[in-house]
Amino acid sequence: RSKRGDRLKILVWDGTGLVLVYKLLEAGSFAWPKVQDGVMRLSRAQYEALFEGLDWRRVVAQRVRPPAAAG
């Protein structure tokens, strides 16, 4: 990540090889998770929220119910 926190480079293993992802936010900065043992670990949902510029700590999963059948 950049010192200002507005840019990121991420290496992602997609199952066939490594992918380098780079993104720059035009306004604001990314909410970064803590580094533990020299590694910053994110779940897929956390990564997707971070990449969209959202605060991944505030994203809550909700169960979606299928629509009721029309009678």
C-alpha cells in the first residue's frame, strides 16, 4: 500500500497463477486490516469491499431469502 493509503497493489492466487491488482482511489483512502506475522490476510468478501473502497470492517453479510411464490 502507499504511504497515503489511497493506492494498493495486491497479489492474488487465482488457482492457475498470480495476478497483480493495482488500484488508486481518487478520493479518500483504503481501510487496511492489521498485519499479523508480516502478513495481511483478507477473506474474499473483505478483499472485494476493500477493493471497492468500502470500509470492510463495516460490511455485514446478510442472508437473502428467496421471493415468495406469487399466488
